Amino acid sequence: MTGAVSGGRVALFASGAAFFVFALNAGLYLHSPELYPTRNRAKGAAFGGLWNRTGVILGPVVVGAILAAGGGLTLLFTQLAGLAAVGAVIALFAVETKGRTLEELNS
């Protein structure tokens, strides 16, 4: 909203965004392996990491393409709201693993 008028402000915004992205990544790497059977845990975590890296690479490209094609911030935030809705549905219906052993989760 204030714009990036200086290098210091860009560094501040990038650092703030990285803080939240890294917090989400930590949650994904800690929680998602519990959802896979033991024998497939490494493949599941690797697949999640693949999509994470793909999003990190393609996200700025897609946002830049939307803005360059004349799409405004309203369109951009509408798409982000859609992604947040998908995340909320996943959070509501994900398997709860708290207090359960891996043997219980694998059965």
C-alpha cells in the first residue's frame, strides 16, 4: 500500500514476506510427513517439497504476468482468496494426528 520507494523498504517487505513463508514451510515439513504411511514418508515429503519449490518459482512470474496483462490488484487478491479458501477446506478436513502413534495412522 505504501510502495517500495527505497531499497530499505524493499528489504523490509521481502523480509516480512519471507518470515511468513518460512513459517508455513516449517509447518508443512513437520506435519505433512505424519499423514503418509511410514514406507512412503520420504516420497510424500519430497513431493510436497517439489510443489513448494514450484510455487516459489512460478508465483512471482504469474503475478507479474497478471499485472503486465492489465489485471489489477483486485483480480490478484481474488485469486489469493480462492487459494486461501482451498487451504481452509484442507485444514477443516485434514486427518488429526495429535496424540496418535504412527501405527494408528498407518492402519
